[in-house]
Amino acid sequence: MSEPSRRHNSLLVKGYVYILQCSDGSYYTGSTVDLDKRLREHQDGKGANHTKKRLPVKLLYAEEYLSIAMAFEREKQIQGWSRPKKEALINGEFEVLPYLSECKNETNFKYYKEEK
């Protein structure tokens, strides 16, 4: 299949992004076109290196997208998040997501304190 066809098909195939909790408490975020099959693969030790060393795994969260390309984009976004932000998403605490995205170091204008 040519590259343009592959790209075109990725826009037509439904996709999922998911978060697993591993036996050591760590989180794994992935995307797939077949969520049930991918979960079985993870449980059978045929998933990602991260999960096969930390079995069993438990599905904590999933989102469905119109295309696998969109699910993959979302996967990459979530992978960059902090653990507290992932936990807010898992727990449906959507209102705190923007706060958890803010820079909170001392150089941020909201937290900057002038020395007197």
C-alpha cells in the first residue's frame, strides 16, 4: 500500500486512546484500532515493553475517535502530561486540567513575588 493510501485509510479507521495501570502502579498510554484485542495483547505479555514487565494491567480510561490518526495525536498529548494531570483525566475531573497545565515555578507571572 502506498504512503498516501495509508494516510487516507488512517483517516477512515476508528481509533482509541487508552490509559492502563500496571502492577507497579505506573501508567501506560497507548492508541489502537481494536481496544479489546490490544488489551488482550497487553495482558498476554505481547504489548509494549513497559507493560509486559509489569503484568497484570488494568484499563483505567479510554476515549474513542473517528480516526486512528486523531487517537494517536491524543496519545502523544497525554503521554506528555504529569501523573496528577493523567489522574484528573481518569477521574473525570476535567475542570482542573487547565490548572494542572499551568507553569507553577517562581518565574511564572502568576507566582512571581517581587523582593522588597
